[in-house]
Amino acid sequence: MSSLAPNAQLSRRAVLKGAAATLAITATPAFAQDTYPSRPIRIIVPYAPGGQGDVLARLIGERMTSVLGQTILVENQSGGSGALGARMAATAEPDGYSLLMGQTGEIVINPLVMAEPGYDPAKDFMPLSIVGNSALVLVVPAASPITDVASLVERAKTEPDTLTYASSGNATPSHLAALALSRGVGASMIHVPYRGAGQALTDVIGGQVDCFFSSAAAALGHVRSGTLKALAVSTPERVAALGDVPTVAETVLPGFSFSLWAGLFTQTKTPRAVTDRLSRTVNEILASPEIRQRLEEEGAAVAPMTPETFTAFVADERVKYADLVAQTGVRAE
Amino acid sequence: MDLFANLHLGIEAAFSLNNLFYCFVGVLLGTLIGVLPGLGPVPTIAMLLPLTFGLEPVSALIMLSGIYYGAQYGGSTTSILLNLPGESASVVTVLDGHQMARQGRAGVALATAAIGSFVAGTLATILLALFAPPLAAVALRFGPAEYFALMTLGLVASVILAHGPLVRALAMIVLGLLLGLVGTDITSGVNRYTFGLPHLAEGINFVILAMGIFGLGEIIRNLENPSERGGAHVQPITTLMPNREDFRRMAAPIFRGTVLGSALGILPGGGAMLSSFASYSLEKRLSKTPEAFGRGVIEGVAAPESANNAGAQTSYIPMLTLGIPSNPVMALMIGALIIQGIQPGPAIISEQPTLFWGIIVSMWIGNLMLLVLNLPLVGIWVRLLTIPYGVLFPIVLVFSALGVYSLSSSPFDIAMMAGFGVIGYVFAKLRCEPAPLLLGFILGPMMEEYFRRAMLLSRGDASVFLTRPISATILAIAILGLALAIAPTFRSKRREIFVEED
């Protein structure tokens, strides 16, 4: 037995040496830039699965998988009105493998209304491409006596603090848009916050609240079937899917422009080659007929933008919301 | 609107070989997920969403639905065998289910849960088929005031459900309410008790609390007292299947549970989780031997299991007909539909009849498959209990940690679970039941949210709770129930006083 031992030890040593040599040879640094993407890319969605941003991320992500040849993984990280997921994306490696599906809330509004969001979208994120831009639709219950936005505004002015509006949460676009409307026309309505758009929609349909700035996608089905009436849309131009619904801007408040947008963001230090490739890919996908039609049906279609244009767009949004928050003092906490 | 023509459409869709296969895959996966403590249907469905892109909408929904109610079936297995409620719906099953397991009746408990769930699922599916749109309309009449009244009824149900001294139960409920306060208040946006930790901004997750207090607490206690580990590990399993007497006893509770669960499941505001508590409390109130509840009575398993399965099925009504999710799983299903280009809403029954009726018929098939799957498996699950505890508890620990980690990939959550485990152990030593705490935890924040919203909408007029008919009725039932629950305490106190005077 003992005579075997030295031989066994020797061969074990030889094996270990061989293994170390193999590891040394194969442990070359990965030149990721030249062969981007060389591994799966994750899109962080800072909300629970099933929401608007999540659906868009999965839709676009599926196409990206086939175009780029690498799997796109959607990672949901909800919490803090999108702040948790945004924070995760902000601190990830700037190598183009951790993208953020950012929406109005976490990119523009959070830093304005939160004391400590834990990230700075202007510094941490580079806008790549806008993916969807959808109007908010001002809806009222089907049985409501209010038939157009002008009479809603009239009632709000003559009877202050009697009309109620729902929102999908404090300091969400649905809240801020309604706030901007009432302030702009010199009226005052009572804000009723809900935990998400689903609950808010339920209570509008049920007639518990008087009105709600709902996302176009969620409202379309109900407007078509008559459970809700659409009074106006929040974008400067009319929405194709709701052709005969006027805009707020053309009826009661010129210059009114609010929308729910979502886009892909990456970390600021990501290499130029990677960001160019990503934004080109996404814009191609957006321009493809099937995706374009899908988004148009939901009222979320948007013309593709270059990173520079998108950056300017986000900056404009920031100014608009900053003014509103400064005037109204809305805080998230 | 010919019912038979619609059912025929649904049967054609659901009985296709493809869809039968997807249904089977769904329920199998769902059962496996449900059995693993901590891992729930939400992360599973989220992970499988991309797979559904290539499928037909009907097939996708059939598979995802299979996972959902399969997880309900599987969740009751862990509740009964390991005293671990994986989700809020299973909290009540542990009360009597695990006690039955300790008495060597684990097989009977599991079979009862499976049979009750199947009957409830069948009846609820029929309800869905016949009354989906009118039921949705009824659900819409529930505003914040009504939901508040409902939650109050739920709290009263928790009092009834509690075992032992009333004061202790009340204390646990209040403690649960307090724990539920942690997080961001939806009405004002203020962060409460988050200690600046962003992670707590959404509040403490129910799974962490349940796993910690029930699961870890129980494990620590069992490790401390090997002899007190309970009959399930010591006594041989007497029978696997319920006998005639058991069947007779479970019939009425199953029926009552189904009715209650179906009614509460329709409400988009989250009535479904109330269904198991409410039906348990109802059975306890109606029983001739209420003190036996909590010690392993079959009614205490049959009723809540039927109620929560019925609730799970009827929660499809607001999802399909209104496009409104009543829980996170429904939100995922809506997401899956939207990805396929279908917007759930009032028009779905007329625009997508194959989808709607296919899902309904497939629900029944899924329930049947689950019954066929689970009854024979009872024998295998019960064998789990014969694993030496020294091997069983690390496995349970690892899976619980995995389940908690799967929530948001945060080690902090696992540390919190450990903390609650210690607290759970302390409660066990003090002989305070954790179930009322969990109920207070769930109901408290919801009650507050609905109360404040109702007050906002009524412009500060508190009489709204009494002037709205549905709300007033429910509150009256709640007050009556509370009075009936507390009265015996006074009666016995008076008896005590008289005894002392003698």
C-alpha cells in the first residue's frame, strides 16, 4: 500500500499542474467590445411583471434576441416607484449587458419628488432609444353626466373640491397631469391615489371616482365597449386609435402635453460602439411593420429617435415636470 | 349567447392534444412549485412568460392557469405536512391540516384538500361559464366603503378563528396590524418604519413573515424538543384515504366554502384571500364542537381549501371581463395576453370566444388532472414525513431561503426571515398563535387604505359606511359575528365569578 502512495501523489501533482496550466491558458480577458454581444443581455424592468414597461420590454426583447443572436432576459425588480430597479441599473457594469427599461416615473419624476432616490438619472443613465410613447386619456364613468372636457372644467371651477380624480399613485404621471390640468384652468379637484392603474380603473368604471387620466392602452378597450367615456387625450396631437377624442390642448388648456413614455437606457460610461449597435437595433425593430402596428393599436407608437434626440426629449420632460413640481410642491414622501 | 354552442367551442379548444399537453405541463409544474416552500406561482409564471410568445394565446393561458391553480394544490401539501404556509391562502390550512398530520391522518388531510379543491373548482367553473358578465357587474358595485366593511369582517373572522384566550389572539392581531404598517403609505406617500432602508419601502413581504414565523420558528422549536416533534414523525400513518364518515363530514363545509370563495373571488379588490379565513371561521361558528377546531378537524381543512380554490377560479372574472387583475398572478396573465396582442376587457367574450370558453373548459380539465395527479401522490408525500428530521429540516431551510431570495434577490430578505424565525420561536414558547398575526398583517394595511379612500371620496363624511347598503350589511354581519365571538367569554367569566363566590 505504502509503496503506491508516492506514485499516487506524483500523479496527483501532475494532474494539478496540468490543470493549472490549462486554466492559465484559457483565462484570457474577454474582449467584449469586439464581439458584442457575447453573452445574454438583461433588461431591468423596475416594476412587477405584467405592467406596461414589462410588456414592452418583453416584446422588444424577443425581437432583439433574434437580431442580436443573444438572449435578452427581462429582470423585474420592483419597489419604490421604480427607484429600486433604477438604482440596480445605475450601479451595474457599463458594458452594455445591463439595460434599463426606464419610464417617465423613474427617469424624470423620482429625483424631483423623492428626498433620496439613490441615483441620478441625468448623470447615471444614457438614453438609447425611445420604445413607446402613449397618451393619457381622460376618462369618466359611462353613466357620468359629464360629456366633454369643457363641462368637466366648468364644474371643477364652479364647485371647487367636489370632483374627484383617481391616480395610479402619488407623483405618477396620471396624478401630475390631472394636477396640471386643474391648476392650469384655475380649478381644484380632490386627488384619490390608488395602488396602481388597475385599481384606479376599477373604481372609475364602478363610478366611485369622477375621472382618471388612464394610459391609452388600458382605456381603449373600455372606451370602445362603452364602459368608459373618453373626454380628452393629453398629447398635443390626437391619438390615431381615438380619432374623435379632442386633445386637452385644443379644448381647454393650450400647451398641455403629457404622455407616458418608455425607453431603453444604459449606463453613461458604456462604450460608443455598444450604444450605437443597441440603438440601431432597437430603432430597426420599432420601424418593422408588425411592431409598429402592435404599438399603434395600443396608442403607444412612436417614431424612432437617435440617442441624441431621445436625450433632448428626456431633458425637455425634466424641465416640464420640474416646473410643475416646483409650483405644486408634490412630494413622493 | 347559446351556452351549449359556447361550451362546444371551448371543449374543441381545450380538448385538443396540444392544449391538453400544455394543461398537464402547467398543473404539474404548478404542483411542484406549490410544494416547494416559499417559491410561488408569481416568479414561475414570470420566468415562463417568454415561452408563451410562440404559443397560441389559448395555449399560453391554459398553461399559465394550470401553474396557478396547481400551485394552490401544492401549497396545501406543504401546509399540511410541514406547517409551512407558502402563501396567504394556505395560512388557514396549517391550523387543522398540520394537526391532522400529527395525529397520523396526513393522508386524509391531503386527500380532503384535493377533493375539496376539485369540487370547488368544478362548481366555480360552472359559475364562471354561466354568470361571468353579470358577476363582473356586481363586483363593480363594491367601492372602498364596501371593501373596508369586508376587511372588518375578515378581522372579526380572525378573532373567531383564534384558539385559546381571546386577549392573546387580539394581541397577535394588533401586532400583525402594526407590522403591516411598515412601508409607504399609499394615500399620503409617507414612508413609515422603513428606517431609511429603501428595501422596506414596499413593506415586509408576506412570504418572509410567514416563512420566518411559521417555518423557521417551528424548526427551532422542533430542534429544541425532539420528543415534541409531533405524531406525524412518530405515529404510523393509519389510513391514506378518507373513510365514509369523513366524506359525510366534509360535504357541507366544501359546499359552503365554495359559495363563500366564489363570492369573494369576484371582487377585484382582493377578496380572494379572505375566502379561506372567512370559511374557516364560518365552519367554526356553525360547528357543534368549535373547541375541536385547531386540533385537527376535517372541516377545518375541507372548507378553506374549497374556498381558496373557488376564489382562485372566480378571480378570472374581473381579469377576463374587465381587464383588471385582483392579484399579481392575474396581472401576469393580463401581461401575457397583452403580449399576444389581446387586451382583456368587456369585449373579450364577443371578440375572442374561443379564448374565453377554451380557458373555462380547460380550468375544469386542469382541476381533474390535479385530482388524478394528487390523490395517488398522497402516499408519496406522506412518506416525506418519515425522513429523519435531521435531514428534513435543512432541506426545508434551504428551500425556504431560496423561495425568499427569489422574491427580489436580496440577502437582506433572508436575514429578515431569520429574525422572524427567532420571533416565531418566542411566540411558540409563549403559546401565542401566529395565524391571527398573519391575518392582521394582511388585513390591516388594506383596511386603512380603503378606509381613507372611502373618507376621501365622501369628503370626510364617516356615515358613508352606513348609508351605502352593501357596506352597512357587511358591517352589521361583522358586528354580529364579533358579539357572538366575545359573548361566550363573558358568559364563562360570569360563571367563574359565581364559582368563586360559592
